[in-house]
Amino acid sequence: MPTVVSEGQFRFVVNTRENDFEPPHVHVWVGNEDVCCIELNGGSFMDAPPPGNHRSILDAYRKHAAAIRQEWDRIHGR
């Protein structure tokens, strides 16, 4: 699971093995914990982020959204 980018306490990770039915998404890690996922087509949370982190995760994601999507496409070939 390569880390695509780190921003503050958040690491954005693209899994190399995903199910074909899942939409393009990135996993958000804080420390050693996978805390939520962001769907890449719309930039919305697929599951609830940790309390108090909604805005800071989205701000960090938006700074790097293009690079994250580019890496997801490279890994998954879609």
C-alpha cells in the first residue's frame, strides 16, 4: 500500500489490490490506523472521518487530489 502523499498528520494511501466493483478511492491514515476513505470521482467521504477531522482531511486531500488520482490510475490502470 504505497503512500501517495503525506500532509500533516494524514497519509493518503492507495491500495494496490482493490475489488473491481469499488469506485476509485484513497485511504486516509492517521498514525497506524486507516480512519476513512475518500471517493476520488466526487471527493466525498465513503465512511465517516474521525470526529473533528472532517475539514482538515478534506483540505489536505484537495491540495493533492490530482496527484492522488494520477497514482490511483497508474496502479489500477483504469
